[in-house]
Amino acid sequence: MKIAAVTQNGKTLASHFGMAPFYRVFTVEDGQIVADVQVDKYHHEAHPEHDSNNDGHHGHDHAEFFTPISDCQVLLCGGMGEPAYQRALAAGLEVVMTGGSIEDAVQLYLSGQLSSDPRRIHRH
């Protein structure tokens, strides 16, 4: 299993998925973390500051954000907009919205003690 955590600093979950530049990706085997790597979230030139149209909405479908984690099953995030959330679900990801330390969130997820907070979905 692979778990992706979206982050701005490599330590905590980002409060807004669209603005965070990195993922930490954990490979889990037999309930234990066997690998932990940080990867860039942006594919090509898909930076949020370049993707807004005049009405203030993003001018992309968020698909490019999920390319680096296409082999993951779980996405941990501090918060995200409704369109990105729907795209993550469509990509087959289990999305868990929570906050705090990435390491704590991963351990809580692995022990079955992490629940998702749907209030962290930013609805426009």
C-alpha cells in the first residue's frame, strides 16, 4: 500500500491541497513503513498561480496534481477544494482530511484510528 500526504514543508499536512508543492509518499508492507520519499506535486507547469481564469476559479481539472501519486491508494490532506476532492475520489484515492504532523497522521491511519473531517473540504 502507498499513502501520500500533501505538504508545504515535509512535516505537516498542508491546509490547502492546491497550494502545497510536495507529497510525502509512504510505502507500507505488513503494517510497517518501508519507504518514505518526498516528490514534487506539480507535473509540467501546473502551478496554481498560472491556472486561474478571470472569475477566480482554477482553469484546470486538477488531474495533473494526481499524476505523481497514481500508484497510491490513500491521500492524507489538511484541506482541499471540492473540485480537487472529487477528482481525487475519481482517481481511486481514499481521501482522509485531517491536520497536524504527517508522521502522526500516517501512524493513526495505519492503526485504524484516523477519521476524516469533511468540514475540511473547501466548497466555493
